[in-house]
Amino acid sequence: MKKSASFLFIICLGFNLLSAQSNSTTNLLNSAGGSSEHPGSDYIVVFDSTHVDMQESGLSYYNIHQLFKVLTYKGGQQLHTVKYGYDPMSAYAEIQKVVVHKANGELLSFDSDDEINYVAPGGTILWGASEKIIDLGRIEPGDGVEVFLFKKGYTYALLQDEEDKYIPPMRGHFYDIIPFWVSHPTLNKYYQVDIPKSKSVQYKLYNAEGILESAESTNGEKNTYSFWGKHLKPSKKEPNMVSISDVAPKVLLSTAPDWFSKSKWFYNVNEDFGSFESTPEINKKVKEILVGANDEHEKISRLTHWVADGIRYFGLNMGSGEGYTIHTGDMTFTDRCGVCKDKAGLLVTMLRAAGFESYAAMTMAGSRIDYIPADQFNHSVAAVKLSDGSMQMLDPTWVPFVRELWSSAEQQQNYIIGLPEGQDLQETPISAPENHYMKIAISSTLLPNGDLECEMNVKAEGQTDAAFRRSFTRASKKYWNANFRNLLLSQFPSATISECSYAPENIIQVLDGAIELNYSFKIPAYAIVSKKEVVFVPMAFNKLFPAQQRQLAINTSIKERKYPFRESCSRLVEIEETLKLSSPLEIAYQADPAEVKGSSASWSKSLSLEGNILKISQTARFNKRIYQPEDWANYRAAVLAQNKVALEPIILKKK
């Protein structure tokens, strides 16, 4: 909803005047309410105001003004420091002033002389991120904390001359992703950006109906775009829901004309840097890897897995080229390490050295990319053109020791390839459940005393295969046998395993065949045996290998969903068991949930008894990774049915 420029001026003036005068600030704090008005909150945000001034070059100045009110001692602990993170390679940041409005009327003032600058904690990425912090001392309920922040620059660092290092990668352009979702009640949140009239601007409000308002106005040589919301409350999250950015109020704004321009820019910035230029050493390694390769698919697979398995995920700072610019293939090959963009870049380099047409691509792992061409990316991958002209996506970061070349944990995910001609926004397709099966065949004997003797064969493919392999690939080889046995013993700790084997024998190096596991074991007192009845859950109805069946852990207590939800991957589960009894019996009771059919999930089972042979089977299909709220009833029914037969034993009656 748009408002007039005069209304906007009044809003801006009100923010400036009220926050500048301490008595007005006191009035704002007093009228903001307390714990009774905001139950369960440790503090509230009275207002959060951001003003951005964009220059013709794309350089932008941010002024941020915030006012918080503390409601509990815990809130005081959370607000006793003001912290602001930034990357000095691409941004300058300063905590200009902090005023603590004590409940007794006393004012405590802090400025940039009180701030401490330190290198932000790092794990596997050792770039130049820094944080500025001011310690405010003891903050108590009723106190207000007023913060004035200043920043110039942008989020990612690229190749820039020293005097231009705060100008964004796409010189002359501006974008921003403005979240209006909040973690604490927020009475007023306001964002304004002034952009030169020479720039073409597009923006969109998402999930904003009845929550956000917007306005456009003109001020001299610039157009002003403003967005605000009042009385914002934290979103009620649901288990397994998609990213909050997919469903909560937000604004996307960009001066880039379309995704084609972003695609061309990504192509050019890395080609100009020489990210994919090969070396004699890389050429030699490529020839060595491809010896005996039969076709293009085998060549692509070998190169992808060499990079995936052989390049450690570890981020080193290359200096002014860090950010979207990909390290040269030579640097990553020599260091044998890099983050996602560097692993993708080395794969592109090696594919080109092998004669393929290959490019780097950008994607967003964990959430949706919306259509406004703001930089909604957190991950980099690769693409290769096949002989039929199609593009195959490759992800050397997500597929170490995985048979897939593109992880199906990334299905239904948006991406864009850096191409010389540009490309529109794309989405990876759904991977069929049959690509990620777990098939279990069981031959068992129930002894008269209730002990169960069992032989089990497990075959798995795709992401289910990968889930089993992690017991091996994430441990030293000396622990492989123990981890393999623990896959079964963790569920049946009283089992005695007499024989076990797995294939392929070298699970880390051999990826050209699906994993297969074999167990022979005995479980004492598996069934309850009385004079008249035998009570037990057939092995085929158990929740076998729950770590490989992620649907079994999903919270099914929710009957309806408001938001889309996600799983780790699509999946097919097929379990069959032939159970030999010591004597002929009759079925007195069995859990018999109705068969589940639907477009998102399905489940069925069978149980039949002929003489002393009991045959049991169940099949469960989960067809996607990301589901809509209307899929929940179908998905939930399939999971509930699978859980029901695992929890309710069958009762066999002696004749």
C-alpha cells in the first residue's frame, strides 16, 4: 500500500524528532508497554529505522537508529553489549553512539571511542570478518537502549581499487534484502533508500498483506523508496518448516534489470579475473584422472568426485578478490582447499582442461530465491554442457563420498549459471523417490522361546546410500566395522551379530555401485510367548535404520500447517520379511491402518500367514523435498501409518 510523499515526510520527521530528544525518547519508552503488554518477551524493539543514501557509483551510506526497551533481567543480559558485524574488505562500520536511558531518568552515553574492534570468530572460513562491540554494563528491566550505527559499503568483497573498495561488485547498482520478520516484538520498523533518478528500480513486498506499507517520493536528484511496518510480532515457527525468509514479510529491491544481467556479470567478473585458467600441473592431473574413462558421463563423474573428495572445505582470504570472485584453479589446486565457490571453480577449470564447456553458478542452499534480482545467494556450484546440448549441474561441495553429482538434498532449489549470454532464474527438478531407495529383505525364524534369528540384506541408493556411507566416511577406517555393526546394535542392543559384511569393500573410493549391507544376528526374547499367544512386532514393521528414514523423526502432532515444510530428500522404503514360526498359528490381532494414497506420499503394507510362514511387507514413498501446507495431511498419514505398525505388536494365537 503506497502513501503520499507528505505522509512519508511526517513519518520521517516523527522518527527523527522523537529519537533526537531525550524527553521524547522517554515518552516512547513509557508508552511502549511492559511485560503485561508483551508477555514472554525479554525486551521489545520500540523502533528500528534504517536510512540508505545511494550514490551514482553504487556506493551507499547506511544510517541505522534503534531503540530497545528491556523487560526482564534476561533481556538486560542480552542487551548489555551492542555488537555489529561487518567485513572491512568491503564495508566501513561504526557504532556512533549508544545512549542508555535508565528507568530512574539517568542517561549513560557511549560513543565510537568506547567500541572495541576484533576479528570475528571463525571456523572453516578464515576471511576478514570483524565485529565492533560496546559494553554497556548492567542493563535492568525498564531501561532503554538507543543505538546509532553507521555503515558504508556492501556485504561481499570483490576486486576493487583501494579508493573504490566500498563500491559494490555490480558497479553503479544497488540491491537490498530487507527482512521485516522479527525475533522480538517490534513496534515500528522503517526502511528508506534514496536512489539517483538515473537508476531503474524494481522492488516487491513479500508476505506483506496487512503488515507492510510502502511509499515513493522525489527529493531533488533522487527518488525515495520507503517501507514500514508496525506492531510486528515474532512468527510462530512450525517444525521442519521452510526458511523463515520464504514465508515472513520482507522487501526485495534492486536496480539490476533482470537475472540475465546478474548471470552475465557473474560470468565476466570471474573470466576477467582468470579464475578458470588451467596450468600444466592441473592438465597433468586431469589426464591422470581420466585414464580409461569410457564416455563423457564417466569423465564428468571422475572429475567431480576428485574435487569433491580431494579438496578440503576451508576458506582462506585471498585479499581484495574475496567474495564472489572465485579463487584461481591454480590456487585451489595448490592449496587443496577452498570454500564452495573455489571447489566449484576448480571443477570448472578441470572440466575445461578436459575439453568440456563448463561454467560456475550461484544458488541458495536452504531457502527460496525470489524473482527480484537481488543477490539471494549463499552457495556456488558448477555446470557442464553435455554433448546433447543440455546443462548438468554439479556440486563438489555437497557430494564428497556421495554417488550423486548433484545432491538431491538440493532438489527444488533455485540457481543461476554465469553465462556469456546470460540466463534467467532456474530451479532444480524433483528427484524421484526411486533414486533414493532403501530396500530391505529379511529372512527370519522365531524360536519357541521367543528368540529371533534373522538374516537381513539392505540395499540403498542416492541420498539414502549417502546416509549409510557416513558411518564410514566420517570415521577412521579402523572404526568402520564397529560403526557398521552399530547401525544395527543402536536399535537392537541385545542382538548378537554372528556375521556381517558390506559392499563395496572400499566405500570411500568405490562409488560406481550402490551400497549393500548384510547381517546375520540373533535377538533374545524378541517375542513375548505365553501358553496361548505370541506377541511381537515383525522386523519388517520396525523403524529400521531411522537415521536413514528422516520422515520417522518428523513431528506429526501438528494436524494442520500454515507454512510449507521440508524433508531431507525424496525417498522410497521397501521392506519384505519371510518369518518362519515354530508351529502353525493364527492371527488374532494386527495393527491395520488404512492404505495411504496421495500425490505427496503413500504407504501400504501386507501381512499373511500360511501354515507356519508369516509374510510381511511395507512400502512407503515420499515424493519431494519441499512440500506445501496442503501436502501435510497426506504426508502425515503416511508417517503415522508407518509409526503405527512399528508401535503396535501383532498377536498370534496358538491353535
